[in-house]
Amino acid sequence: MKKITVLGSNGFIGNAVFKRLQKKGFDPIPIPASSKGPRLDKGIDWLNLSGIDTVYLCAGRTGGVGRMQKDPLSFVLPNVRIHMNVFEAAQRDGVRRVICGQSITGYPDVSHPVEEDEYGMGALHPAYFVPGNTWRFVDKLAQMFRNLEVVFVRPSNVYGPRNDFDPQTSHVIEATVRKVYERQNPFVIWGNGSETRDPTYIDDLAEALTLCGDCPVGAYNIGTGQSVTVNEMVKILCDHADFHPELRYDTSKPTAIQTRYLDISKTQEVLKWNPSVTIEDGLKRTYDFYAENAGR
């Protein structure tokens, strides 16, 4: 059986991938990533990948639009260094394949469902200028390691239980879940609520990643193939919580791209993957998890 390791196995995505691989009969080697131990962005002398066939790289710097506006450069060097170091260690130790998550901020500012070959083409949304160009560079960086098979999985707005609900760093779904649970009234929505998203539930992403062990090298979009507005997400969550607050809109707050959803036809055809969790069910599951664990 192939030897597989999951870098960032203690993180939101890494832990889900690790558990999904175990369910499929693999025995993955966990390598946690955190600021309290060896860091992937600080060097690779400690990282031994000898004998490993496939590496899942599930570590990186992420954050919501507020963090992107406040400290955009915090996305650049950590993510570039992490990928550069892992690619270098993998090539040094004879790893066959590296499977990475990749931010969709590298797609252009367009309103249609984006396809994989549009990555790196066209102008970025202003809010994504720094992270988008960072991930476009990582995409090029992978091509420089010619002895590696690098697969990029590009999920749209990953969410679900055990994600980051911190008000300073969370994404829109987790921030909305927390505000609904806290029954904030009036309920403030950043922007006008019409922004359209295609959120991906964590279990669906984990399943897609585990299908990439032997797929053709390249990039694969992961989403629902559907779209939902921020207003619709708020309504689903408020109805689920039996909470009906006064809605207010703060257009002074930072917002991201107006419309973002992905064409997933390549992933469906090549990986034989389809999302199994609807947006409504995923939102309800995420809220229920937070409600059961808030304050712990």
C-alpha cells in the first residue's frame, strides 16, 4: 500500500482528509503544523519524507476579507514559503505526488462560473490582489519542480464544523453562524447581502481530495455547482435557529468579489465526484455543531 502523509493533519481541512483516508483503508502519517512546533514556512531540515509516495499539503495561512484588507501581506510569505519548502523536501526525498489545496482568489473578477484554465488569467478583484497574486505564483512555482506530480484542488468557500469561528479571522459563513447563535439584534450584514457564493462543505472537500491520489495532474474545482447569496445564507440560519432579528446593512465594511462560483464539470467527469451535502443542510449542520460546542 502507498505511504501517505498529511501535512497539517491537526487543521480544519487536514484533519478531515486524514480521517477520510483512514475510512478508505489507508494508514496516513499525521504531521501537525502549528506555531508551537516545527513550522513548514521556517525550513525543511526537520521534514523527512523518505519513503512517502503521496503528500497531502493541508497547511497555509487563511483568513476572511477583513483580515485581507487589514493585513494583506500576511498571506504572502508564509504561503509561498510553505509550498516552496514542501515541494523542495518532496523532490529531495523522492515523493511521487503532492496534493494541495489552492485558494480561488487567483481566479479573475468575472461573473460566470470559472473553469480551471482561467486561473492566472485576467484582472483580480481589488480585495484579492495580494492573496490572488500569491496563489498565482504558487501555481507557477509547482511547474518548476518537474520531478513532482502536483495536483491542486480549488475549493470554494470551505465551511463546516470545527472551522475557525473567531470574529477576527473567520470567513463569512462561520461569522454568520456565530452572530446568529449569539442572537445579535439588530443583525449587521457587511455590504448589501447580495454577494453570491458557492460554499463547499468540509466532508465533500475531504472526499474530493482523497480521490486525487492517481488522477491526471492538474487543477480541480470543488464546489456545489450552485450559488447562494449572503442574504439567503442569513435567512437559512436564522430560520433554523428560530431567530428573526432586524437586519441592517453596513456598506462601509470590507466586502469581496460580488459573484464567485465554480464550474465543477471537470471534477465531476475526471474524479467521478459530486457534492453530497446541500448548502442548506451544510449550514444547519455547522450551526448545530457551534451551538453544541460554543464556550468549550
